[in-house]
Amino acid sequence: MKYIVKSLPEYFKHQDKALENPELFWSEIAESFTWKKPWKKVLTANMHKAEIKWFEEGQLNITENCIDRHLQEKGSDTAIIFEPNSTQEKAQHISFKQLSEEVNKMANVLKQKGIQKGDRVCVYLPMIPELAYTMLACARIGAIHSVVFAGYSSTALASRINDASCKMVITADGSYRGAKEINLKSIVDKALLDSPSVENVLVAKRTQCEIEMTSGRDFFLSDLISAASTVCSPETMNAEDPLFILYTSGSTGTPKGMVHTTGGYMVYTAHTFKNVFQYEDGDIYWCTADIGWITGHSYILYGPLLNGATTILYEGVPSYPDHNRFWEIIEKHKVNQFYTAPTAIRSLAKQDISHVEKHDLSSLKILGTVGEPINVEAWNWYDHHIGQQRCPIVDTWWQTETGGILISPIPFSTPTKATFATFPLLGIQPVLMSDEGKELEGNLVNGNLCIKTPWPGIARTIWNNHKRYLETYFSAYPGYYFSGDAALRDPAGYYRITGRVDDVVIVSGHNLGTAPIENTINEHQIVAESAIVGYPHDIKGNALFGFVTLKRPISEAEKSALKIAINESISDQIGPIAKLSKIQFTFSLPKTRSGKIMRRILRKIAANEFTNLGDTSTLLNPEAVQEIIKNREK
Ligand code: PRX
């Protein structure tokens, strides 16, 4: 693949070329893939209408590039190492040849059950090999996968299934997460009471827990797979055919189904994987994310496999059976590139250092972080104890919407700086905008982070709702993609992402819109109104604080019960990750004269910043602020 950076001067040289002539730059990279038919036009874009197309009229199948292309030379090399939740269970090494057979068998099963090109298939699976097989099988036959994180509740699952009218759900009987065993199938059963589009449910056996099977609708995968052929010819896809939908939270109620297409996503994830992780043949790469999030899609599955890499799929959690687990896995599989989230680093840094010290981490070459701003203490701990000050840390900034990493150091080329994502990757043009919509020139500036020109991995739309796509990302600064994040540029031109500027809170690296949580709270009969804000938390980065007003006064005992009930309903409607860490009942919420809740003030109060609340005189009810501060929930 062209344009793999090996020094800082080379980075600048390639970047100049990429920005001067993006079409030539990206077509030179795209040429290294297998296409069934070449593209006619590299890029057609109208950023004012959010209409972006890459490699138009090009035809391909991404699985030929992830699998078939490697079979001749690397058929017996390991594509995926599956590391199970339990240390008692052996890891599985899945070769490219085995992967090919499993994906083809699964693809044939999907076809046999009536799935056709363009159909949507919901995947609600734990981190087991079947998850990778299923996604690739969908791509093989041109079905659009919609993976829903297997920690989401049945209500959240149903809303995602319904939004995309999925025809099938693929799940497992149960999942293991540390010491917990979760019955996934029962969650699916509940979701399907409200999801009429689903015709079949395929069930992988993992925990052998007791489940109900609806005759004619539900099938065990193992029964179907055993009879399936290991040959399935890849469907011919246009570069702009959707590859998958992945939901992300928004500032308003319903989740947004981000649509990623085939050709551009392939080129972008493959190229960024190679540059950011400097992957060499024979390396063992491990990203600890869940495939239910974009990080897993792009940098556990597609990016690595497109490069013929060996990628680890870890089923469990960092703390099971104890806090050695990550370091033990690194030692056991001789991991070379390790990519995780600041929240995991912060929680592991709190443990006794002997957990780290008793393991041989000398195989590590590059460390990565993603998902939220990393604080300086966590960065230094990672650098010192895990990287032993010889592994560059790539602090990678990107989003579900961007498909791949946009800002990150290139290891051994870009000097790293704690908490800075540093420079844009090749072909990316970030700009910082003032609130008035002016591009901020020069360095030492702070602004809203936008991207000026399209790149191949950008989502093309929101499923069934292009208007919302346009409004959410392209209307704040017409002609620019607006990320929803703020950033600063230091004197060297390095970027540091400082956080969200909208009503999305990142909790333990998970993107949570506050509106759906508020809606859930407001459904409690006694609740009049609520406002959710994030506040700084040692391990999670941010935690959620709920300010809730009630329709009538209630006793302390009733309040305690209501707090529990509120969190139960959130867990039920959204998932346990969205539970509130603190809840304060109050007589009123601070509002502007036009009736809007002033979250800015609540954010400060939640963070214990009682001075410098800004101008409160324009509030409709300034006394609300005093009342909340006086009774501030500890
Ligand atoms: O606020 C930014 C934060 O995560 C958001 C995107 O979340 P999501 O779509 O779930 O994707 C996460 C994985 C790519 C961003 O808008 N974020 C992501 N990476 C970083 C970050 N904030 C600071 N530094 C990062 N490296």
C-alpha cells in the first residue's frame, strides 16, 4: 500500500500531496486492493448537501480483500486469535483458510434463510468468533450488518432492529462477561415482541444456558452450519453500496444509524490501520474494544484483516479473573500493538503495580488509546509502566461517523506529547471554528473541531434520515463536517481534543446522548422534569448526574426508592452503561426566559464548581441555582 509514513518529513511531503490532489492520492492507495471493476470517478462531493461518493462505479467485495486475497500466501497464518473469557478455556487460532470456510458457510446459511443483497441483519452477539464470521458473511452476500452492542437492553435492541427493519437477528444463547453470565436470547425474545420485521433468529451456542426457541422462527446456527458448503462466491457490490449500519447516540431522542459504504470505508480503514499501527507481517495486534462499537468494526475486524494482520478477539473484561488479565494476554500472545481506552487504563492504574510487573511486556512496540480525552496521569502511567518508555502512544481521535482515525501521531515519525492527538492523518484537513463560524487561523487557538474536505471513510448518511445527517453534521458550519468536539491547537500545530460541546456525554468511552436518558426518567409518574449532565470521574472519565424535579413532595424513603427505580428503568430502556451515578431531587431547574434548561450551570454545579457560574441574572428563576447548590448531592 502506498503512503505508509516512515519519518516526519515524509509525513509532511505526503500530506501536501494528499491535500493538493486528494483524488490522485486516494486512487493510488485504492489501487492496492482487489476490485472487480475499476472506479470511474474517485470523488464526487457536495459538503453543503452532505452528498459524498468515493470510487463511483467501482465494484468489489470487501471480504475478497479481507480474506481471499490472503489465501494463497497466508492461508495457514492466523487471522484471528480468540481469547475466551475464562482462563480455563484454550485460545483458538483461526487461520485465514479457516476464516474463509467459516465465513462462506455462514454466508450460505444466511442465503438459505432468505437473506439477500441489501437486506439488514441485526447482530447481537458476544465477542466470540461467530461475531466476526457473521459480519463478514453479511458482507460476502451484500447484506447490511447492524451490530448492536450485546450490553444494550431489549428496548434499545428493538428500536435499532425496527429503525433498519432488520429481517434477521443473529445472537447467542448467552454471553460471558467476567464472572457474569447473561442470557442474551431472552433479551432478543423480549425485543422481538415489538419487532415485526424479523423473520428468523439464528442462535450460536456459547453458554449452553436454558433458552426458549420459537418453532419456525429460531434456529441453532450449529445445526445449519454443519450442512453448509464452504464455498460462496462473493456478491458484486458497488463502492457506494452500504456495508453496515452502526447506531450512535445523539443529542435528541432516537439513535442515529450511521451508514458506512463499501469502497471508501475499506480503503480508509486499511490505510489508517497500517499507518497508525505500523503493522508488519508476523505482528500480533490487539484492540480491546467491543465489536459492538466502531473501534471494533474498523480496528478489530476490517482494518487488520484488510492488511492480512493477526488480530486478537478477547471475549472478557480487564478485571477477570483478576487485574492481571490484560498483561497476561499480552505476555501469552506476545502482543506487538495494544490499543485500549483511557477508562481501562485509569482503572488498571489504580491496581497494585505488581499486576503489571510480573509480566513480560517486552513484545510491545506501539500503544494506542481511543474513545475519550486521556488525562496526563493516565498517559504517563501507560507510557511508563506498559510502554516502559520505549513504545510510542498513539492517542487516536475519531468517531463512529468518521469510519476511521482522523487525528493521531504516526509512531516513530510524529513525536508524541501527553494528551495530544497531534497531527491529522494523511488527507485529513481539520479546522477550528469560532462560535461565529470563522476558521481560526494560526496556532494557540481553541475552537470547534470541523473537517474541511471529505475523506473516504466518512459515513454517507443516517439510515432513512438524510435530513438529520445534514442538520447534525453539516449545518452548524455550512460546507464543513462538524464533529461536536472542541479542540485546541498548540504552538507546534498539534491538536488536543478537549471534549464534547453538545449534549453527548462520554462515560467510560461510551457515547451517551442525554435526551434518551431524560425521556426515560420523565416516564416515572412522579417526575416532572429532569436534566442530565456529565461530571468528571476518576475512572470513567465522566459520570452522569441527574437533576430531577418532582410533581409533589415525597419522603426520604420514597426518594431512595425512586433513585433505585430510575436507574432500573434506565438500565432496562437503554442499558446499564447509562445508569446515573448521582441523582439530586430539586424544586426547580435553572431556566432561561425562553424556558430552556441551562445545562451549562448544572454542569458546573455537578463538577463542584460553585463560583464562576457565569451570568445567572438572565435566568427565569435564579433562586433555583442557590437551592441546588445548597442541597448539592455529594
Ligand atoms: O468526543 C470524542 C471522543 O469520542 C467521540 C466519538 O465517540 P464514538 O462515536 O463512540 O467513537 C469512539 C471511538 C472512535 C468523539 O466525538 N473521542 C474519541 N477519541 C478521542 C476522543 N476524545 C479525545 N481523544 C480521543 N482520542
